[in-house]
Amino acid sequence: MPTPRFTFHQPQNLEQALDLVGMYRTNGKILAGGTDLVPKLRAGLMDVHHVVSLNRVPGLNRITFHEDDGLVIGAGARLADVALNPEVMKHYPGLAHACSVMATTQIRNMGTVAGNIVNSAPSADTAAPLLAYKAAVILVERGGRRHVPLTEFFSGPGLNVMEPMEIMEAIRVPSPPRRSGSAYLRLSARSKVDIAAVGVAGFLALDMDGVIIEARLALAAVAPTPLRCPEAEAMLAGQKPDPQLLTRAAAACVRACRPIDDVRATAAYRRKMVQVLAGRVIEQCYQTAERGDA
Ligand SMILES: Cc1cc2nc3c(=O)[nH]c(=O)nc-3n(C[C@H](O)[C@H](O)[C@H](O)COP(=O)(O)OP(=O)(O)OC[C@H]3O[C@@H](n4cnc5c(N)ncnc54)[C@H](O)[C@@H]3O)c2cc1C
């Protein structure tokens, strides 16, 4: 199907972008990398007359890290740049891994983390690690800015709490404590090329005796939205992991999911894989945290 006709706008700064988004809020769309948007336009899934590109807005592609403030990923930062950023690789290995194993080289060179989050697919690969890192998104509109924790962002498959006149400006991720570890594992039928059938992310912080003081686990592709696993997290807090605890915590992750049968996997397979991947993720997080090299 040919791409439908639309007017392409290239604002030179955020104010211009906000004006355009306000003007065309009923029949316009924002474009970052276009890797989700353009296929949808070509498939005739959207009635869009104006496309507002963020690609000429200066500074949006910045990735910055400070020990005190943590990580800020600008809405224009490409998946490939996040995957290879030395600070992301060092302090947020689960996110770096997600950005390096998802999709294809071409898609990772074009696609952005912000686009992945706004698209709000249940299988969004960056969503689970960002949930585990307790990330928040910064949404901006003409009247001001708001910070929304990612736990409150997704509202259904392809749905989120953004207003039509808002632009996601950045994603903010807190700095991890010294003795912490994190990981992301995903399964798909055809390796990177295919969307994940299951994704599991984790984050553990330890005290000096190796006791878990904080645990966060998040799942993708096994429920209408990416989600955290509070029951499993509570089970891990205050404990030192042993094989029985890992099995029980992974089983609690399985209870958190609401998978469906689809072309990528059956619900039963997804549940089994959550059990396996969650156990591995917790183990991996613990080992990294014990080394204290987060
Ligand atoms: C072949 C292929 C393989 C893929 N594989 C994967 C995969 O393995 N895992 C995965 O998770 N995804 C995958 N995707 C989906 C897609 O590539 C990612 O979701 C990507 O991160 C989207 O980013 P983008 O910048 O291209 O978003 P765009 O397509 O530009 O935008 C996506 C949506 O977000 C909106 N948007 C974008 N940026 C903003 C902003 N700053 N503020 C407000 N709204 C905004 C757009 O209007 C649009 O609705 C794949 C896509 C293709 C085509």
C-alpha cells in the first residue's frame, strides 16, 4: 500500500514542535525514528494529515548521566546510541542489553527509546528494564511539564496516559546504588528480528551482608501492558537468594502475568518461560550486585 499523503513539518525547536502538535492535535502525529509510525501509516491504520518530526529539535538526542541525578535519555536518542553509551552499559546493563538485542540494526539506528515507550506495545523491549529501574517520563506541553512514573504510564495495549498536545521530552532514570545489579532477558521465535514473546527485567540492591534491600522485577509481552511484579519483589526483600526462593519468586512473577495465545507463543509457553527467565534474571542481578560493579 502506498504511503498516504500528509504534510511533513520539521520544527527547529521544542516551542515550534509544541505549537504544531497543538495545532494538529486531532489529525497530526509526532515522528521520532518513524519505525512504528511509518508502517502504520502505510498500512492505512491511521488517518493522519500532518506529521511533526522531532529530528531537527536541538538537544533532544542527548544522553546524560550524573551520579546524583541519574540518567536522562532525550526523546531523540536512538536505540543504538543508548545501547552503546558507556554510562548506560555500566550502570543500566539491562537497558543497554534491551536496546542492543531488539529489532534489527537499521531499526536500532532509527528508532528511539521514547518512541518505543509512547508506542506502548505490551512487548516493548525497553519498557521492562525501565520499569525495573524505576524510570519516569517527562512530558511537556505549552502550559508546562509533568513527570509521570513509568508504573503509571501504560494504560492498555498501545495506550498510555499522554494527552494529545504533549510531547515526551525525555526519560529519567534514578542512579543505582553501589551494590546493585540488573538484567534483562527476552525470548522471541526468530531472535532479534522478531518482537519479544516474553521479556523479564530485574534490579536488586544489596546491603553489605548480601541481603536484598530492594528488588524490582518487570515483565513484557505477557499482559496487556508491561508491568511490575510486587508479590515477587516483596518475597525477595530482606532475603539472601537460594534456589527455593528463586523458584518461589519466579512463580510469583508467573502469577502477575496475563498472557494470551498469539502468533508468537501460546499463553502456556509464555508462563513457563516467565518462570525460567525470572529465575535467571534474579540470579544474574544478584551476582552483579555482589560484585558491586553497577
Ligand atoms: C522490523 C521491525 C522490528 C521491530 N522490532 C522491535 C523489537 O524487537 N522490540 C520492540 O520493542 N520494538 C520493535 N519494533 C518497534 C519499533 O522499532 C520500536 O518501538 C521503536 O523504538 C520505535 O521508536 P521510533 O522512534 O521509531 O518511534 P516512531 O515510529 O517515530 O513513533 C512511535 C509512536 O510514538 C509517538 N512518538 C514518538 N516519539 C514521541 C515523543 N517524543 N513524544 C510523543 N510522541 C512520540 C509517535 O507519534 C508514534 O505514535 C520493531 C519495528 C520494526 C519495523
